Amino acid sequence: MSTDVALLDLRLRRRSLIGYSLGMALYVFVIVALYPTFKNDTSLNQFTEKSSTVAALFGASGPLTSPTGWLNANLYGNFVPLIVLMMTIGYGASALAGQNEDGTLGVLASAPVSRRWLLLQKFATMCLLAIPVAVATMLVVLVGRAFDLPVGYGHLVAITVGVVLLGIVFGALALALGAATGSRGSALGISSGIAAVCYLLSSLAASVHWIRPARFGSPFYWTVGNGQLANGLGVGSVVALVLVILVLLAIAVRAFDRLDIR
């Protein structure tokens, strides 16, 4: 079957994808290179001890001067997932609903391919968009061994997979909402809002008692918010996330079949 739609969408986004990846690589290198300067600064650890709730809002928990604490507070607890979500949610909202609003989806739908194959190509493109920034981050963090910032290879790969899965979950949500509503704005706004709530549920669970039970409903908790950089990503977490993605994809397929294409 033809994959022209996926190739076209990737080609249209190659500059932003390269730019985000290179920009993230540069940022990560600065974070890694600065670690030796701060690793003996005990005042940083006092910040998480005395202001645990504020620190949690930024994805920081535990000793900030430890390798995992430093990387979580500056990368994996906040910034890296944010950039990946910008890529996947943005594309998921525009892939169907955005193109339907500007009239280009009708041209694609008139091609000799089924709607489902068209949607699967969009979904595959969204999955690919989640990978480069996460992988670029991982590769630069590996350089950290030269800056007294050792991190286990297996755990680093695990949290990278977690970031990618996180991006795909919310990208698939945006895709499904776009197919269901036909509105790019609605898909973007609702997906971003749900992602923000899920982030707060995961990050504040450690310091706000009444939020703690709700953390299990947050994809952030299962991917980057439960010590994955130190303990790895559980098989159960991966299976659960993949099931969520498949459910969202099934919803998107059903909704797209019913979408009134302009």
C-alpha cells in the first residue's frame, strides 16, 4: 500500500523536527556539563526538602545533586516530555481536524486509499515524531559520563521509551478528538488540558496526600514520574500504555469513518 501521505507529512515537518532535536541536544549538553558545578551544592537538596510541593511542580523530587535527581529536575520530569508533547499533540490535532478545516483533507480522502489506511498513516507519522527529541536527549545524556554524571544504560533507554510512549498516548488522544469533533482547536485544547492535569496529578502525588490515589490514572506517572530513571520502566506499565494507545486508535478509526469531510 502507498505511504505517500505519511512521507509527505514527515517531509513537511522535517525542519521543525530537526530544529527541535538539535535545540534539545544543545540544551541537554549544557545541563550535563553544568552538573559537576552543582553536584556538591547541598542548598539544592534543601530546596526539595523544605519546599517539596513547589519542587514537585517542576518535576523535582529527592536529592537534586544526585545524577538521577539532576536529570529528572532539569530534563525528564518536565522539559523533555513537554517538547515531545508539543510535537505529537500539535500534529495529532492538525492531522485530520486541521486539514479538514482548511479543505486539504478532502483531497487526500479522494485518493484511491481507504479512510482507515489514511488514518493509520497519520498515526504512524505521529509515532515517528515522538522519537527524535527523546533519542537526541538520551544520546547527549550518555556524554554525561565524561562529566561525572553516570546513568545506567538500561534505565536511560527505559525512560526514553517512556517519553516516546507518553507522547504517543496524548498524540493519539488529539488524533481521536480531531476525528470526533472535526475541530483542530478543540482537539488541541482538550488534549493539552488533559495532559496538564495528568502532569499535576503525577508530580504533586508525592507531596499532596489527597491527590496520591489519582496518580495511577496519569500516563506521566507510568512513564517518567515514578523513578523510571533510577528503577527502569516496568513491563506492566508498557503493556498498559500500549493498550491505552490501541483503544484511542480504535476510537479515532471509528470517529474518522463518521467524519463529514469537507
